Amino acid sequence: MSAQFEYDESGGTSLYFLVSFYALFLFPLTYYLWPSKQKKDDPEKLKKQCQCHPCLVKKAKLQAKKPTQKLRHLLKWGLLFGAWVLFIYLAVRASQVERDHVEYDPYDILELDRGVTQAEIKRKYRLLTKTKHPDKGGDPVEFMRIAKAYAALTDDESRENWEKYGNPDGPTATSFGIALPAWVVDQNNSILVLGAYGLAIMVILPIAVGTWWYRSIRYSAVEVLLDTSQLFLHFIYKTPCLNLKRALMILSGSFEFEEKHNSEIVLRPSDNEELPPLMREFDSEYGKKSKEKPFVYPYSRKARILLYAHLARTELPLETLDVDKKYIVSKCPQLIQEMINTASQLVTWKNYGRVAKEPRLESIEFLMRQSPMIVQACWDKTPLLQLPHFNEDTLRKKRHIKAISQFVKMKDADRRNILRHLHEKQYQDILNVLKSLPKLDADVELEVLADEDKKSITAGSLVTATVTLRRGTFQVLDDESNDPVDAVEDAVVEDTLDEDKTDSPVPHKPKTHVWEKHRRKKNKGGGGGAKNKAQKKQATKKAAAAAALKAAEESPQHNGKGAANHVSNNTKGAIQELDPNKDSGDSGSESDNEQEDNSKHSSDDNNSSDGGEQEEEEWERLQSGITRKEKVLEGTSKTSHEVHCPYFPEVKQEWWWIYLADRKTHRIITLPQMIYDLVDEKDIELKFPAPVKGLYQYQLCVRSDCYLDLDYIKSIKVDVKEAKKVEEMHPQWDISDDEDKEEEGDSDVSDYTTDDEGSDEE
């Protein structure tokens, strides 16, 4: 039986192939182009947003970009709609195509039911002959089909072939359809088909692949030109002890700002007229006398001038310069990240002995400091300019306040007095921004995961520092918010009074305690009426809490021992939080004795459960380590918290650098890692080899890339012990000479005997 290949004349199989091939591209394209649902802004969040003039200008410009974003969404929806309409049309057309292979059925051709007799078949054939015969005006082809069907039902051989092979003529060649129309292989269309294949495979495909490859080899992993990376590598290695101005000069030399490397850069003739006044203004700062290349080139000088104008918040005379400045500023965080990566690469090379010197710790931190300066458009010495409605005049009034933490810790009255020239809405903007600023805290745990004793750090071991980083906000006290200490006191007093109001009422004249006398003497000297009232209110609440504690301890028989202990412990804990200097011996001896008895009775249970608790803690620690590894394999989100940066042209998210440093040796211990998704809490692992034996003082540094004066630094003591000696002679390997002789003697006598030996003995 031979095989026969046929091209698709009707277009049925080609439609099936086209629908299947089209679906392979349509489904991923739909997932990629599907417009994301825009989140509605929270009304409470909108109320707390800053309403300063720069923020309003930035919002207006971002709103102006939304029409183009809406147009993009409409184009995406239109493209997807058209693509799916075409897919549905092709699928419907493919479902309506008649099948090429139809099973041969002579009963169907003769319009008979199965199981009829031979007489009925002959009668039907005679009737069809009268109407379908060519002599009667019928179709010859159709009559041939009728005659063939009649023969298949009346002739024994034809009927056997039909039942066995499905065809009265016997076995035929197997046909295979090719899902291509016949015109593709038609000789008349050969030139057009070959031209299309040659254009697609020899022209379009090489151009597309070459364009992608040429672009990919020019950029690094963070979308920075490799020429720029080489520039950073050269100058950071050349000046390992660079300062802030030197770092800005290296940044301005990036080839992203040159017209030859970046087609988005435009050199305008008006720059020759508008840039010289700015050069004279920043002549002493931006380093005009530098003769190093490429810092003397026009593109580098322009970028450096615009960066200094941005840091000084200088209004530019032309809109074109402002457009160039925004483009340069928007590129800077990405370039600074590449500078940090380049410095980290030099540190790694120095550790492996490939280079002779490495950048100092201060140099790397200067590189990091550029990012928040550019995002906030201010120098590092004036971090208060990050707050809305602050200017140079405001800073001159109170020169002793230089840090944001100092400004937050101020009393609301003193803070309002400094900013008395602002309206109430402007002052509320400052408070809202202060409440949104990040405040970090971290816990560090040092372990050697490869050793059995994970807490013991020996020289040369690989130490893993697991950092649990938590992000909070500043608690700014204003007139509308309550003191958190007063809130604790209110809760304690109300709870105590609710439980004991029927048994032990609070006396009207509570006993005055020592710490209250001390505070009264301290606050006796001055203050206004409102301040004295607040102090009296606080003292009254403390006295009520102490009286409730005493009443609860004196009458334990009515409420029960458990309730009395609960009330006394809660109240006593709250009072100790209010005044940690209070002696615990003054709070009642009965409760202490009961706690001692309870601890004695529970000591046996605790000792018996220590082993189980340790096993559970070890299991939880292992599970948390596995979870951290799984999170590393997942995609990293780059959304955390939106930054208040009115002078930055784009919406910025909070990112952080984290690393370990040694201030004593001016070296960086672990390479800086960038944290993109610190929302509330995150675990980070930092690994470093332990140095030689000794006690070291390291610092955990977490630096922001968008805020000044909000970095977190924590000291860590690392006690490195001497490395364990490798046991050269283990008892398992110690084999003495006597044992060797015994083994030789034993080897002469076999534990098993042969048949011959047994017969000899007999």
C-alpha cells in the first residue's frame, strides 16, 4: 500500500495549522499586554499627602502624562480586541470546513436504510436510473457513484472489498494532507515564494537579531552603558579616597549624557548662551579647572552644571534646560547604583589579589550619598530641606537644629514657634511628611551554618549574619494626637477600675510616691498654666494606678487569687513602664511570694520540656532558612513605599543599601546589597569569612537611596576564636604493632575447614 501526499486545495488543513500557530503567539501576547487595573487612591491617604507648591507642580505634570497613558491603554485594548476577533473568525472558519475524508457508504448514496433487501435495492436503482442517467439529462459523475454503490451492494466481490477496506475497488493508497495551499508550490508563484523566504530569513531575521545583540552588548545588567561602567572603574580605582565633589564629577562623565552614545540627548545652540551664567555661578563648586578627560568635554560640563543647579534648587532660564536637567536627574539613581557595583567589584578583586588597592569605606559611602542628595535636591549638610516649606531662611533661624531626629523630638509648641510664619495647612504638611518618614530597626544573628556549633565563630569559617530589618515611622506628637505614655496610663486605670470598682474603690487622696515628688520638684521651676495642668493630669493618673494596685492586693479573697494577680501584674507592669527607676520591692510582697511559689511548682515541668522546646526552636530555625532560600528564587518586587521627593521628576520608591563595615580599618566587610521591597519587615543574609582570632567591632549599615539623615547603623561585636585543629591521629585510625601481629597470627588459622581437613582430623 503506497502513500500519497497532497497539498491542501480547499484550505481546510491550512486553517487548522494557522489557528494553532496563531494561538501560540496570541495567548502570551495577551498576558503581556493586558492592561493592569488602576488602583483607586485611598481618601485618607490623599488627605495626608503633602500640598506644598513643588508637590502640586509635580502632580500636575504627572497628571499631564496620563492622557498619553490612557491612549496607550486604548491602543492595547484595541490591539487585543482585533487580535481576538481575528482568532475567533479563523476558528469559526476552520470549524466550518468540510472534511476531505468522508467514509464511503453505498446506502447513503442510494438513499436507503441499512438492512434493506436485494429487491428494494434493485427497485431503488431502477428509479434513480430514470432520473440520473446521462441519457436522461443526469450528471455522469453522479451516475457513476450510483452505479458503483449498486455494485457494492449486489456484487459479492465488491461487497467484500467494501466491508474489508471501505472501498468497493479494494485497497487504495493512503493519502496525507499537507497544511499548505497548493499555490505555494505552484510553478508560476515560485519566484514570489522564494523572494518572501529570502526576505524573511536572510534579511529581516538577521537585522532583528543583530540589532538586539548590538544593543545588549552595549549595556550592563542594570541598563547602563558598558563604556560608562569602564569609566567608573577607571576613576574609582584611580582615586580610592574620593570626596563628594569628586564623586559628582565622575557621575557627570557618564556617556549616557553624550549625544554620540545616546540618541535622546540633544545639543542645542542656545546652550552656548544660557550655560555660561550658570558656570560663573557655580565656578568654585563644579570644578571648571579640571583638565581630565572626559570631564572637560561639553556634555560632561553641562551635566555637572545642571546637577549643581538641581542641588541648589535654582530656577533655570529656559524650559529646554529644565527638560535636560530632568532627564539627567532621572538617570542618576541608576548610574549611582552602577557606581556602587563597580566599587564592590574592585573590593572583590582586591580580596582575590587581582588589584593593588581598593576604594575606602568612606569613598563608597560618598557614592551612596549622591543618590538621596539628587532625589531630594539638597546637599547632605542640610537634611531639613527635605521637609516641605523649608528654605534657607528657616534654617538660619535655628542653626542648632541640624538633623531630622532633633526636629522630631522637639515639643510641638517649640516646633510651632520656629515655624510660626507658616499657615496651619503648611504646618500640617510638615507633620504629615514627618509621620511618613521611615525609621528602621534591626536584629542581627551571627551563625556558622556549616559547623555543628553554629554560635561559635572560628577563624576562616563562613559567617552568616541574618538581619531582620523592620521599617516603622516616626511618632510625631502634635496638638491633635495624645501622648503614648498617657494613653498607656488611661488604659491601665480604666482596666483596673472596671475590675475592682465594686470591691475596692479608688480613694480620693492616694498616697504620694517618691518618684512623683521627684517629678514635682523637677517641674516646679517654670512653665505656663497649660503645661502645669498636663503635669497634674499625668500625676493624677499615676496615683490612681498605684492606688488601684494597692486595693487589688489588699482584697484578693473576693475576686480570687488569679484575678488579683492579673490586675496587680498588669498595673505593676504599666507603672514600671511609666517609671523604670521604681524599685520593684514597693509593689507588694504577697504577689511576689505567690509568683515564687508558682515558679517552684513549675520548675520541674520546665526542666522536662526544655529538650522539646529546643528541638522545636531548631526545627523552626531550619524551616525559616528554607523559606528564605525559596524567597530568593522568587521574583523581587520593587514596590515598597512612595518617597516624598517633589523635585525628582518621577515617582520614587524607597530602596536601601545594607552592608557590614569595619570603621577601624576603613574597609567594607560585605558587599552592599540593594533592598527593593522593604514594606514592614524583611530578612536579609550577609555572608563574610571570619578573620583571625580576636574581638572585632563591626557596624551594620543600612543606607537610604532617597532620604538623607535617616540611615541606620548598629554596632556588632564579633568574637572570633582560634580555628579548630584537624585531628591527624584519630583513635579509629590508630592501629598498633601488637594488633598487627595478632591479626597475622589469627590469619593463619581459618574459621572454616575444608572436607579434606575434616577427614584428616577424624
